[in-house]
Amino acid sequence: MPLEHRIDHRLRLVLTRAVGTLTDDEVFAYQHDVWSRQEVAGYDELIDMSAVEHVAVPSPDRIVRLASVSAGMDVGMPPTRLAIIAPRDFEFGLGRMYGAHREMDSRNTKRVGVFRSRAEAQAWLGLDGEPPLEV
């Protein structure tokens, strides 16, 4: 499974790791399967793209569509955060594009930050006192 996740209820955080080839269908399925659960409403999210070997996105329009679908699933209050760990340029750029399109959607209540390292991402989430978080 290219997208593995676990839910840490103590930290109110969904931890996700992408591995291998990441496809468009898998990303949309993950968004729907995980974020339609009532138990994670109001949780922050950490996505680690460090183990991705290839991203198969059919077009930039799909990033825009994913941002729209994601924003439409936001629960409103409290605002939440999504930290994306993307050490390589391509995934970093995709993360920034996704975040920019989410911010333009009026339904969005999730701040998106894209980082090169786990330590930066955890600090931004306010979890710098935690040991390195893994899926």
C-alpha cells in the first residue's frame, strides 16, 4: 500500500507515509477514506513523502481538484494544520501547489506547510518535544 497511515489520538494527529509509486487514485482514496471518519475531525496531519520514488499525477488539474475535494471535507473549527515532508524538489513543489490551491478555496480551514525535514514539520505542528513521529 503506497499510503500507510495511523491515527494518534493522544496527539490528535493523522500520520501518513507515502512509499514507492504514488498514484492519483490512491491519493483521492486516502483523502476520502481517512478524512470522512468522524473520529479524526479537528486533527492535524503529517504526510511524509521521503520514501516516494515516483508520483503519477495525470495533470496539474488533479492537484487543483484534490485541493478542492480536501477543502470541502474540512470540518471548520478548530482550524487544523497539514505538514508535508518533501525532501526532493518535485514533491516539494507539488505540496506547495496543493497548499496554495487549498488556501484559495473559501471552505478551507487547514493550513498547509511543506518542509524538507521531519524536525521542521514537527516543530511547525508544535510537536518538537515529541520523539520523531513515524507511521
